[in-house]
Amino acid sequence: MRLAPQEVRTFFVTSVTNGRRPILQTQRTALLLIDVLQQNRAKGRFLLHEFVIMPDHFHLILTPAADVPLEKAAQYIKGGFSFRAKRELAFGFLIWQESFTNHRIRDATDYARHQEYVHQNPVKAGLAKTPSEYPYSSASPEAKCDPAPPWLKPEN
């Protein structure tokens, strides 16, 4: 299978919990999902540029590795979380809605707009006063993320 050039493979991805159950609202579940993201990032499956874990959904900006289709990257995240949540937290129910939505990031302006959306999501939801106060987001000072791809960085 031949994938598109990396320069057009950065995506804004959203996935929602089954029935919009707020299962990601606890520190334990949010940190588990962040750990799944970081483990897949460490395995080189994708670059993780931005993320926010909300009580019933997540948003990411990521660039799958050259040999990883976007659908497979989403499967690593959602399937990895489901597997670990069942094993480590005794979840015995369907966790995710079946699919996910995505938007290909077109340019630096589009990247900046989606980055702002990710950072402001918990503020708009009343979960934090500022983006950096929300612990389950790339806006948090402790977050580990990859920089924006060079082709999506704003020109100075």
C-alpha cells in the first residue's frame, strides 16, 4: 500500500466514547489514555502534536508514521486504551463509538486554528480557567508532544 507524502498526513482527529459516557473524566482514565498516546508515540507509530482528553471525547493533532495509515493510528489509540482499560480498570463495556472524525491539516493557519481549538476546549467546557491549567492537554506545561511539522509552522 502506498500512502500519501508525509507533508499532507497531519490530521485533526476526534473520537467520542460510546453513548458519550463521561468515562474519561477521572484522573485515572485520562492518564491511562495519555499513557497509551505516549507509548504509541514512543514506538514511532505517529507524531503527537496536540491533544486534549475531555470527559467523553478526545481531540488530537497527529502525523501518522510514513507506513501507518490514519485508521491504523486510531486503532492503536482506541484499541490500546480499550485493552488496557478492560485489563487494568476492569471495564466490561463498549468504550468507543465505532468510528472517528478527521480533518487533514492544510497549512500553518489551519494548524494554528485547530491547535487553538484543542487548547480552548476545556476552557469553553468550564473545566479550567486557562488552557495551561487543564492537566489532560498538550497546553499543560507537563505535556510531552512533538513540534508542528516544519511544513505547518507559521512563517516568521
